[in-house]
Amino acid sequence: MGLIVHKYGGTSVGTIERIMKVADRIIQYKEAGHDMVVVVSAMGKSTDVLVDMAKQISPYPSEREMDMLLATGEQVSIALLAMALHQKGYDAISLTGWQAGVTTESIHGKARITHIETERIRRELARGRVVIVAGFQGVSEAGEITTLGRGGSDTSAVALAASLNADKCEIFTDVAGVYTADPRVVPTASKLDSISYDEMLELANLGAGVLHPRSVEAAKTHKVRLVVRSSFTTEEGTYVEEGAHMETGRVVSGVAHDEDVAKVTVVGMPARVGTLSRLFNTLADHQVNVDIIIQSSYDAAVTNISFTVAGSDLKKTLDTLNAHREQLGFEKVECEEGLSKVSIVGAGMVNNPGVAAEMFRVLAEQEITIKMVSTSDIKVSCVIPAEHTERAVRSLHTAYGLDVAETAVVHGV
């Protein structure tokens, strides 16, 4: 017996029937004597529907009003899940992020949690209730509703588990755990029994959608025992924990991809001390996250700087650069859309030379152009044209011996 935090994604609560099944699963844990805190995402694709409605009114809606709008999605699902538990004879209460004490930065759309006041949740648990919390949202110190960005419900769940000192945090999704690649792209991907925080963080940052990167960061920092499993089966999931190894003996343990990539090149920057600092501090001040960076000089006086951003951030990036052109002193900005990033990850890469060379060979054999490269101790990433993404992922998965005979099952799609 103990305190367990569950998180159910949009596909897990996409219909009334699925919500009732989620209630049944929660009841099983409750009957086993556990205190239960449940974090829920918006139903199915309802967040996409809300975004589309907003874009029909304005192509660039107010970030504050978008948070007001999008926060309603989770309120629907938490209320319905509470009703389902009531109907089955169990006491439950639904709480919005702010009712649950989740306080965030004063940033709309991508706020970070600063702290959680757990008194209300603990009081409800003491009454024997299942506490159902809206993921993805909180409130700033100024009293403004904020959201954590897409996938932020994972972060909500881990942050609550850390604040409550929960025994375990289980993330329920439409796949049975963490796989060597996205099973929607590679049907022969295999499920991993365990994975280290560091490897999971790399995979999450590189596009593996099974966990939000910030949730993995929080789990590592606070040593939250994290499990990824399917809400559609009783199969054991993947444990994310300190010191775990994805697969003993494998040099490369997983292949990830991100199809939302754009390349930006700032041409003719002054080649002097402080140039990079001024450029990237300007972007950071406008909440633009930069990934791969390459600097190239063809003239002693000037330099060209290329970097990647999320495709969804391209307009904001270009607007920010053009607004500060005189201050930064560059000649022009060029951009390229329609790109993706394909990456290999594995702790075994540290002591095995030639891993990157093999990746380049495989992509060359597939006649796929590599536009940018980034490496670390446990990953190699290549930026390529997006139309070749699936072929690249499958070829790399096969080349590094990750294929299995069975076909992975994806539920809820």
C-alpha cells in the first residue's frame, strides 16, 4: 500500500467507454489499498479542435487567451472521470491545476512549474477520495491561468509525484512502454524493460513522444520511480530509473525522430567576441529554443551562424531576428522548412568508435542528404529532408540490429 500517481493521455480517455475503463483500473488500485492521485489529459484530439477553432478567428491569437481556451480541455475529462468513479460507488474529486496548488512561471504556452502546494490534495486523500487533477495547466503568481506546452500532463504527473513523495508514477498511454523506435513507424520495434533517465531524456528531447522531456528531467532530479505502460492492457511497462540500461550488449538502443524542424542561417554576423552571446541571448529572451548550432566563416570580418528551431517556432524566430537586426548587425536571414531530425541513442556508444560513421553510411546508401549533424556521448543526430524520415528511421533501426519478429501493437488510434 502507498501513494501512487497515474497519468492518462488523451487516447486513454478519448471516449466515454474508455473513461469508464480508466475508472475500473483506478478502482483496482484503490481496492488494493493505495491512495490515488490521477492526472488526466484532454479527451482524444479535443486540444487540436480548440486550436483549430482559435486559428479560424485569428492566425496569431493572444497567448493568454489560448491558455484560457486550452485549459478547458482537461476540465472536461477530469469531471467526467470523477463522475465515472461516483457512478461506480467510489468517492472522487476533480481539481483544476490551480485548485490543486500548481504554481508556474508567468509565461503563457510553455510555463514551467515553480512549486506545488499539496495541502488541498493531501486533505482530499485523507478523506478517502481519489483526487483527479487536470494536467498541462497551473496558475502564475499573478493569478493567470497558464499551460505547460503540449505533452505537459506528463510533467504535471511527475511534479505531483515528487511533491507528494509518491511511491510510483505510472504514465498510461496507447503503447505498452518505451520502444526502440516509434512503433507507428517501425512495426518491428521492441519494448524495453527498463531505461536510464539519461537515455530516456535524450530520446524524449529527440522526438520520442512517449514522454515529455521536462517530465523526465523532473523524474531524474527528484528520483521519481517512473513507469510507462499501456492503458489498454495489463502488460508490464518500461521502468525509467537511475542506472538502468536499455538493452545490455546493444551499442545503439533506440532511434528517435522529430519532424518539426526548421533551419535558420544568420548571414554576415560580425566575427568578434560576444557575437554568439548576443544572438542567442536575444532568442532566449523571446523564449525561442535553439537546438543544433553550426558556425562557419568565409571572411575574417564576418561569420555565418546556422541553427535549428522547432518548425512551429520559425515565425517567432524570424520576427525576433528581424526586429533586432540593427542591434545584432547581420546582413540577412535565410531559412529552410520541411526538415526532420533523426537520431540514434545508446549508452553503449561511449566506448564504441565508428557508430556515427555507420549512421552516415546507412543514410548515404539510402541517398538521403544530411544537412546538419550533432553529437554527444550517447547520441548522434542528423537533420535531413522530412520526406525521407520514415525510410531513414527504418533503415537505421535495421542496421543497428534493433528489429524483432513480432509486430508492435498501438492502441487507441
